[in-house]
Amino acid sequence: MIETPYLLFLGDAPDMLAAKVAIGIRDWRPDNALGQIRLPGCGADLGLTEMTLEQGLEAGAKTLVIGVANRGGVISDAWKEVLVKALELGYDIASGLHNLLRDEGELVAAAQMHGRTLHDVRVPTVAYPIATGVPRSGKRCLAVGTDCSVGKMYTAMAMDAEMQKRGMKSTFRATGQTGILITGSGVPLDAVIADFMAGAVEYLTPDNDDDHWDFIEGQGSLFHVSYSGVTMALVHGGQPDALILCHEPTRDHMRGLPGFKLPTLEALRDVALQLAKVSNPDVVVSGISINTQHMNDEDAAAYCAKVEEEMGLPTVDPYRHGAERLVDALAAI
Amino acid sequence: MIETPYLLFLGDAPDMLAAKVAIGIRDWRPDNALGQIRLPGCGADLGLTEMTLEQGLEAGAKTLVIGVANRGGVISDAWKEVLVKALELGYDIASGLHNLLRDEGELVAAAQMHGRTLHDVRVPTVAYPIATGVPRSGKRCLAVGTDCSVGKMYTAMAMDAEMQKRGMKSTFRATGQTGILITGSGVPLDAVIADFMAGAVEYLTPDNDDDHWDFIEGQGSLFHVSYSGVTMALVHGGQPDALILCHEPTRDHMRGLPGFKLPTLEALRDVALQLAKVSNPDVVVSGISINTQHMNDEDAAAYCAKVEEEMGLPTVDPYRHGAERLVDALAAI
């Protein structure tokens, strides 16, 4: 559990592309994002209040979150100077970088001296149990993709936000470092030991009110040979009541796998549903989320209409069209 | 890679049930099993030559293998006395125990002092790559089960042995601690970090001669909600040319999951084949292995005949009937 709210550290990020984590926090948990702090030469700007470390503290910030990717895979001296000072002043620090904060002697020493916590959210900190498959109360929705990086996290976030707006009970459950930093908690599933993956997902989505929905962040794809085992653990450990199919229509091949074509939405529906029924016989596919970022408005609308006609399921790009219809379908379950 | 041959340490095992690893080595790699060494009160006896540590060394043993489960989850002082002496004399030690050798200060000190190696085969020692899915030469056979512990390792071992007998090219590829200790190498797949599972299987089964078969040790089941992610990584990372379906017909429910019925062999065939085709479109289901240990001869034969009729695939219990027909089917691919 990372303490909120945050001051967002943008470092010397060359551009907005490097600031994915910070953008996610600003967009999805604006209350967590009190302000931004930047180094000279920073090319990213979230449009948040520019703050010094001291000003952040005065505004109530508890944790300095590294909201950008670092250059060259090292934590530079210029970064370290700010991070050490933050620990001295009383901040915790949270990071999803591959380089771990805990591998930096200066940061470890400063955190110990000042009684602060370093959160490396890529590293599991819990001894997760073996999954039991025992039915849980409450409802769970899992986004599954024809490929990696097709908008599964965005879809779950958007559906959770729509439910909140309607006053329904829901929680976004993060399974990757970006989601964990945005919400302050979760399971870094791709770093969990194989035998405990499904148990980690059960741990993440416990019994809940009967009318509460967990939106579980998807990972990988059942059709992506590098990561399908992680996806499988989500399908079985997540015990979903509803599946949302996610797809990006303009992609030539599976991400990182030039020899592999994407499956059809029909194939994804059939395989995912069959597997999900093992842990929850009542699971349904309730909607389809299309990532239309590489299409114009007209093409995007036409594509969604065509898929909706063919598959007989509400089909939208939640970024472009909103998540209302996906949530309507869940509300009817 | 564990140096062979072995002296098998049986400790104070109460009975033969506790000596599963040692029995596996004796039965499948008799050339690796030079002799046995036992403590007072040991109730297990493999029928191998009784040896002191010194006699084992004279006979050529390189590694002392802990061939039994330990009592109460601790490595006792009586065990440690033998293990430390073995290291002093020049043995490496290999173990699949949950308690790690490397966590025992005395053993670590003795190994360092005498330049010997402690092999904890439950712990991965390789930084496995991310799976690429690139087609590999050679052929691979994977046993998949309706449940855990239905005879997948035995089936793969028996088919490998039958190919060896025929002078065909084959290798058993271990993915669990027992298999690794038996053969001296492998990947402890259930202990690998989620993102690298399929890559570890690719690493384990590299390019090979076109007429060479890898028999990959299966793990878990696609229908076992606790471990299905591990099985999925084997199906995709293993890139199998042939699948063997494994089943134990007398079981009431999935192992460790009282609320879950076993799937039918038809359901396993359909799901496994569909998923395996993602990484190898030419994969076939080539045979069925039935674990008939809880049936009499007549019932076992009748059950296999019935399944063979229904499924149209060679169906045997390789322990009872031999693996010849399963290998015949592969030889025809």
C-alpha cells in the first residue's frame, strides 16, 4: 500500500511518451496527483502545479512517485540528489523502474536513516497463497485481449470510473506496475513465482459485496506465446463473471512476435469463455472494447458497428465513445 | 547440471513412500545410482549396494543426492553430520527439499571450504529469456493431464526409454525437482518468474536433429485453477508436435480442489489442441495414457479399450502395458 497523495517526479524525461505512469495517475486518480517536480531539460509537462519538494509536503504529499521512464537504464546522480532529499524531508518513494530503488545504496541508507519506505512496485512483497478456486462473493470483470497492449488496462479503468460515476460499487484491481502506481496497490503479476500466480489474483480480488464489481487489469493474451501463462492465471484465479474482449484492428502481427497473426475476436471469445468456465460456469462475454487510436472517427464508428453486428455484443472504443455501454451490459448481469 | 553418478542418501526415511526421488533415479537412470547410504532407523530400502561415503567415492560417485523427503520440514543434525562429511570428502550435494541446502550455514561453509557445489534443484539458477515463439527444429512431445499427478512424468519417461530401446533419438526434459534429480538437469518451472515461464521451456528444448524427440515433463493441468498458468507456458513454450492425454479414471475431484470435477478426455483434447496450435499449427494428439493403478488387470484393460474406441487413439497404461504403442504413434508422425 503506497501512501497517497503523490508528488509526481518527472525528472529529465525527454518527452510525454516517457511519462506514461505520471499521465495515468493524473488522468485516473487526479486526487492523488498534487503536483509535478521537474529537472532542468525536462520535456514532459503534465500541466499540474509545479512544486518544490517542500511545497509538495506543505500541500500534503506523502509519496514521491517516479512518473517517468529513466534514460539508459540507470538512476542518474541528478535524480538521486532529489530522491535523497525527498527521503530526508519525509517522503516515501515509489517506482516501477527496472532498476530497483533498493539496489541504490544511497537511497537505502537515506530511507533507513529517516524511517521512510522505498516501494519498488515491480517486486512482489507478499507471500501469495496457492489458489483454491473456492467461489467468492461479489462480481469480477476481466478484460482479455487478442494481443498484449491492446487497451485492457484502459478499458478496466474506464469501466471502473463509469461505475463510480453512477454510484455503483467497484474497484480497479491493478496487476502491473503502472496500475499499481496509479492506484497505490496491487499485484505485480508478471514478477510472481509461477506456482503462486493464480493465488495472487485470488488474493487481489477477495470476497466482496454481492453488488460490487472488481475490474481486474488484464495481462498478456491467451494467444501470446510469451505471456499466455500469466493470462491463464488471471482467467482462472480471477474467477470472472464477465469477460470484455479487447482488440486493436490495425496490427499486422502479435506484439514482439513477427511470425504470429492475431486471432479473431471469435477465436478469443471461444477460447477465453471455455477456459473461464472452469473457475466460474456462469461467466459470460459481455462486451467488446476496440482500440481505434489508428483510425479516423468514421472508420472507428464503422468498425465498431460491424463487430457489434457480427458478434452480437456491445462494441465501443471506451477512449473515444465512453464506457457507458460496456457498464450497461454488466449492470444487467 | 548435476555431476553423475550418484550415491543416494535415504536418511531416516520412515518408508518407501518417502523415497520417491530415489526410486525414480533407480528405476529411470540405474547407471546414475551407484549405491545407497542410510541412517539408523531408515525404513526405505532400494535394494542397491549399501555404501559408506568413502565406498561411494571409490566406486566413482560424484554427487550425494538426497533421495527422500525430510521429516517435519527441517534438515536434522543427524543428516547434517553426513552431509558435511560428504562435502569434506569431495561430494557435491543435490536436493529437491523445500528447505534449501543454501540456507544451512554449516553446509554452505563446508561447501566453500572444500570447493564443492550445493544444488537446490527447486531454485532456478538461469536467467531465462522471454519466449520468442520462433519455430525450432526437432520434434517435441508433451503430456497434458485432466488433473495434476495423473502420470505425466511417468508417461514421458517411459516413452523416452522406449525410444532409446529402439535406437531412436530422444531426450527426457525435466521441468520439476524429481525429474531434474533423476536426469541431472532441467528447469524447475513452478519456481520460475511468471514472465519467463514459456522462455524457460524454449530454453529447455532447443533446436535439435529433425528426427530427435524431446519428451517434455508436464506440470499441472489446463483445468487445474491453481497451476493452469504453468501448464499453459508448457503448451506454448514447448511448441509440441504431439500431445499425449493423461488421465486417472477413479478420481472424484481435482487434486486439492474438492469443488472441481475432472474434465473429460474429450474436453482436454479439444482445449489442449486448440491452444497448442497457436505455437505449432501442425500439432496432433497422438495417444492417451491412463493411470490404472487403482484398477485390477481386467478393469484396466477394459477401460483402455473403451477409451481407445471412443477417442480413436492408442490408449494404454504405460506402467502396466508398456509405452510401445504410444511410441509407434509418434514414429508415424
